[in-house]
Amino acid sequence: MPSQLAALTCTLGILGLLYLHRDPSVRTSRALWIPVVWLLIAASRNVSEWLQLSGPTDNVERYMEGSPVDRDVLAVLMFLGVLVLTRRIAYVRSIVAANTPLALYFLYCCISVLWSDFPLISLKRWFRSLGDVIMVVVMITDPFPLAAVQRVFAQVGSILIPASLLFIRYFPDLGRAYGLDGSLYWTGVATGKNSLGMLCLIFGIAAVWRLCLNSEVTSKAVRRRRHFADATLLIMSLWLLWIADSKTSLCSFFLIGALLVGVHRYMFMRRPAIVRLCILTLIAASFSVLFLGIGGAALTTIGRDPTLTGRTDMWHLVLQFVVNPWVGAGYESFWMGQRLADITRINGGGNQAHNGYLEVYLNLGWLGIIILGILLATSYRKVMRAVAASSEFFALRLAYFVLAIIYNFTEGSFKMMSPVWISFLLSIIAPPTWFAGHHSSVTYSLPGRRSTAATSPEEQHSHAG
């Protein structure tokens, strides 16, 4: 098939998926296009990369300086997001009050700018990191938060996943790349195979969640339409995960997918003791296989070697460049300047430690690790209370929370504009019962528009279904 015809077919397929996912009965705010665009960028490539704008030719300089176009686009999205939230200020206050540990983490990140070697760049990155929070809050303060989350993740997945297939097959200059050893790997709309795997993981899990919710829709025609759309996305995600050879994402998908389906489908698995056992088992099993050498055959089965494809070598290397073990190099400051140049010269490339906890240690030190631990502990309690509330959103919150813990064992994703970080924020920011009918007679949307929400949990459920 000619590439132009393939592009047209893919475009029609994307439009078809968006059409099948629509739900005219739910009047979510038009403001949702803001987090949709943000996620489209975060899960694929920067705007400057899509436009192929020229920039610094040196990788170190390009990573540090960024692009004015990207800064402007993201700044506009953040401004619009803040503008929307000013119309929802009462709910924003309740969210802030419910997330003191997260606020503490961001406050410490901001303070750490003071000891960064590049304070201006560090401060810019900190401001950009606030955009992830703004987008999540825009979603969950929508008049119909459950439908809003479904819609945003369905729309982004329906665009990026088919587009990745198109790029890989028909536009190799966009969808394929070569490693330092000359090996060919698939990138799709992302910037690397691991980024492609992360994309498919996050939106594939969301597709599994929607499939679970679709089974509760009373209208047979609507149920079939949504089942077809989400099953199609799920199949494409699995195929991309397989060919991308991103082992972390592939294994995480099956572990977290099984947890999500289990707690959603079987009532006995929602018992606190069972949920805690499942969480502990998944985390302990992953940690033991990866770091303690227990079940070494499992590593061989999934194609990993004892060095975790060179990750352990990277871990030993970056520890030699630790700036300050207690407070780190400053927010998002470790991979800059001469350190980045030296590590690139020794290792051949890279701008992350491939371990989220080590990444936090390098940038924020032991104090940052302690605050992150407090955040994870308090977030665990919040997610468990959401499970007890058994709202429609609890299964995805649990899945994304556990996913963030496991995924960061071998990838650095506690960082701005990472889909794993954004999904983690989505799982922890809302109060436990937020999706169980907290809105009543809400009237907000983009400035100049008004939208009325359901006044009871039953009405919200009937509209969302």
C-alpha cells in the first residue's frame, strides 16, 4: 500500500475510533482538550521535534536549552488550564487540602533550585512540572470526572497508538531508529523504544479499564460499539509492546492488567487484606527478580541479562557523579553541564539513570527520597480508601499507583511530563471518594460557557454509562 494511502486509511481509522468512543449523553467540559493536547505531547514528541525545527546540534546542549517553541506551547496550555481552574476554585481548594504530602514534595523540589548549578533551567523545569498537576486537576474537576478521564485517555490513545503503527510500517524515517550498535528498533510516535512501550502501557491499561466499565453499560448497541473500539486499541497496544521489545512495559502490562481486572471483576479481591496482599506480592516479586537474584530464570525468560540490559552498569556509573548525597544536584539538574558530557563520553549517551528512585536521589538526595517515601505511603492509604469506596475509578487508581512503583525499578519516570508520572498523579490527587458523586449542581467550564453536572452518584453513573 502506498504511504499516502496508508496515512489516509490511518486517519480515517483514528476518526472512527474517536467516533466509537463518543458519548453525546455526557456533556463534559470543552476544557478537556487542554489535557488531551498536553498528553499528546508528553506521550510522543515535543512540538519542535514534530515540526523538525532546527536547534542546537550537540545533544548535551539541546537537552539543556530546550526549544522556545516548546516552552511557548506548554506555557499557553498551562495558562489555559489555570484559567479553567479559576472557575472551579472551590474544588481546587479541597484538592490542595487533601494533598499536603504532594505539595511538600513540589515545595522541596522548588527549594532545591537554590543549589542547582543551573538554577534558571532548573526553575523553568519546575514550573513545567506544575503543568502535569494542572492537567490532572482539570480532568478530575470536570462536571463528569469519570467520563472526563475516560474521554481524555481514549482520545489520546486512539490517536497515538494507530499513528505509531503507521509510522513503523510506512514512514520508517519517523517510526524507526538505530542504536549505538547499529541495531534497528521501533519508536512509533515516541522518541525511543522504551518511550513507545510506556505509551502503549499507559493507554493499554486505560483500554482494559474501559473494557471493564463497558460491561456495565445497559445499552447493548453502545456496549458493542465501545467494546470494539477499546478491544481494537488493546490489540494494537499489545502488538506494539511485543515488537518494541520494551520488557519493562510488557511485563508491567500483564502484571498490572491482571490486578485491574481482578479487583474490578471479583468482589472478594476488593477486601483490604486481599488488595494489600496483591500489592505486596507484585512489588516484592518484581523487586526480588530484578535486584535480589531470586527467580533468575524469569529474567532469562523475558530476555534480560543479569545487568538488566546495561542498567546496573549505568547505576554504578552515575553514583560516581553524585553531587551531594543529602540534597542532590537540584531539581532536574543532575543531567546537565559537564556531568552529562562526561557520562555521555563514558557510556555513549543517555539522560536518565533507568531507575526512578535513583533518579530522585541524584537530583534531590536522601531528603528527596524520604519525602517521596512519605508521598508514596500517604498515597497508598488514599488509594486503599478509594478501593473501599468502590467508585468506578478505584480500579484504575490502584493500577496506576502500583504501576508507578514497579515501573520505576528499571525506568526513571518520577519526572515531569512522563506518562507514568502523570498517571500516578491521576491516581493520588483526588480524594478517595471524589468519583463517588461529590459534585452537585456544578456550573463551570471554559470561561464563557456553563455546564451542569449530575446531582447524585446515580445520575453520574447513568450519564457516564
